Amino acid sequence: MRYFLLFFSLAISFTSLAQLSKEEKLIIQKIDQQLPQTLQFLEEIVNINSGTLNIDGVKQVGKKLGAEFEKAGFTTTWVSLPDSLKRAGHLVVSRKGTRGKKLFLIGHLDTVFEPDMAANPYRKLNDSTVTGQGVNDMKGGDVIILAAVRVLHELGLLKEATITAYFTGDEERAGLPTSVSRADFIERARQHDIALGFEGATALNTIAVARRGSSSWTLKTTGRQNHSSGVFSENSGYGANYEAARIINQFRTDLGAVKYLTFSPGLMAGGTELRTAPGEVHASGKTNIIAPSAVVYGDLRFISAKQEDSARQVMSRIATTNNLAQTSASISFENGIPAMEPTAGNYALKDKLSRLTIDMGLGATEAGDPGKRGAGDISYVAAYVDCLDGLGASGAGAHAPGETLDLKEFPILLKRAALFIYRLTR
């Protein structure tokens, strides 16, 4: 596929580059020169299916990326996972120096699109948009990392830098337990000063200083099975379904207004007999029988460990007190991805990035709304290093058929990433 350099102004005129150094102007110039080959490589890896469970496809993308990083002076390592996790593993590329902040750059090789889903190959929709499976989430971000450090390497600007780029192979569907699948990831991150995540950019002038964490909960209720004509009576009580409804509704009334906290009962069933399996509930019963059992599976999103713990305490209290007549309930919680909390260190990084974007003529960069971002790999290491996320490609429709990448913003975001890495490693 041929690419035409229609990005003559890249949607923004860089006439105010006087604030950039001679080296930084060279970085911008070289990124423009290499843009066609950068987009060509993006097309190549987008057209390799790397759904999380497609182990061969994930490894193939990792092999191609690793080869390109080796050309840029990085050493490569493939981190294998136990066969029991049924995941491909992770690509790690690194180089060591003695100057500047030690950077930990985060990407992922997998997508949500498995081989049995309808194919959507890389193709241009118009002069400003391309589509393809994973083009935005997050092969576009992976290529931004690669292209940024490649330019810096070719200009001799990484000689003293310490950088590790870590590409997980199961971000979209982490191998369980995560204590195993993320152990190496966390250990390597702790040896650095700063973690930068290259998940998709939600807007050109916003960055993620925080991401909500995610965990899950299971609510089980019981009632006295009896003829439906006696429901609400002292002897028959209300049944398991009414008790489940009471509890989740009280979750909503007591916690629904807490900022950044959400809890969704995604799967719910009740009846005379329940059979459960991961992600499934099979219920049977009759309309004239008071349901003796019900189950609700839900998720919990939170901005901090403190908020998660507080919500769990309230939910437990609601589930186990003031139960309806002849009913009982229990709730359990399962840990998931921790929150990337909005720390002072993260905001200080945001300010450094904002100084850069002002110098580039792009205007100030603001902290985005963490309520609009889900959990991500960077959250596993946010307790150990200062973090920013959302440095990747922009587009629309992530996780959906027809996912797109914005071609006009892509070169700008690439330049921002390269210059930011350069400044942090001085």
C-alpha cells in the first residue's frame, strides 16, 4: 500500500518550534521522513491476527516487533508463561545507560479480535482514517513506541538512556492468576523511575494521570421455597429474587453518587434450581413457586484502593443486614486490576508533558477524566513508579468491528512521544 504525505501541516502548524532545541527539531524532521515506513509496518502487524487466545499470532507480532527493536539497539527477551495459563507470553526489549530517568514503556501485542471473528484488514477509509483490528488498541501505540525510539537511536540520542519497553501478550484477557502472569512485568517495572503507557489517546490535549481499577463481586441470596400465593407472608417471606433486588437497588441508592465508583450487576438469575459455570448461569423454576435461590455477578470500578475497600464494606453491610423475611444473603469479592491513583508524581509528569506540548505549539496538556478510562496494565505498577497513560494512537471504536485510527493525529502523537522520551532521558 502506498502512502502519500498529505500531512503537510499535520493539522497543526509547527511554526512556533523556536522553543525546541536543535536536536528536537531534528527528531521531528526524521519522524516525518520515516512516516511512510512507520505506517507500512503498522499495516503489517495489524494484518496479523493476535487475539489473546491466538498464541501463534501473538508470538508472530512479538517476533516482528522484537526484530525492529533490535535494529534500534535494544536487546530482546521473550517471557514465557506456564502452559496452564494458556497465554503466549510477553515481549521485553531493553537498553541500559547511566543518564536521565529510567523509563518503562508499556504496550500489548494482543487484541480482542480472535481468529473466529469477522476479519477487518488494514485499509484506508479516507485521507484521515484507517481501519483494522487492533489498529488503535493498541498496535498503533506499539508502533509509536517503536518509531519514537528508532528515530532517537538513529540520531544517537539514546546512548546513555535506560529504557525497557514491555509488550504483554494478554492485556485484553490476562492469564490467571495475575500474580503469575504479571510477576515479571511488575518486577521489571520496579527497577525504573517512570512508567509510560501507550494505550489510546482519548484527545490530543489530554493525558491519563489516573485509571480506575477493576474487581468483581458475587452476591448469593436464599429464600424459603413455597407456593407463590403466600409471598410476603410471615411464613413464606419474600424469596431469593426479591432479596437480591433489594440489595442491588440499595447498592445504587447508597453508593451510586460516589465519584468514580461504579458497580454493575452484569449477570443475574434466580429460581428453584441454579447451575453455574464461568460466565454462565442456568436457572429453572415456575412462576407459582417462590424462588429459593438467586445469584448476581457484578464488577466494581474504583479510583483508589481506599475507595474499593470502603465500597466493599458498604456492600457487605447491605447484603447481610436488614434482610427481608425468610431470606439470607452473602457477598464475596475477587481481586482484579488495581487502580492507577492520581498521585502528585503523576501530575508532575503531566506538567512536564504539558511544557513540551506548549513548546511544540500544541497548547497545554490537561489531566483527563479517569472515569472515562478502564483498567489497564499500567495499573499493576502504579504503586511503585510515577505514571502517565494515554500516550498512544487516537481513533474510535476500540474493541468494536471497524475500529479506526486517526491518520492526521498519528504523526503528532508520534512526535510528542519521541520528544517526551528524549527530554526524560536527558
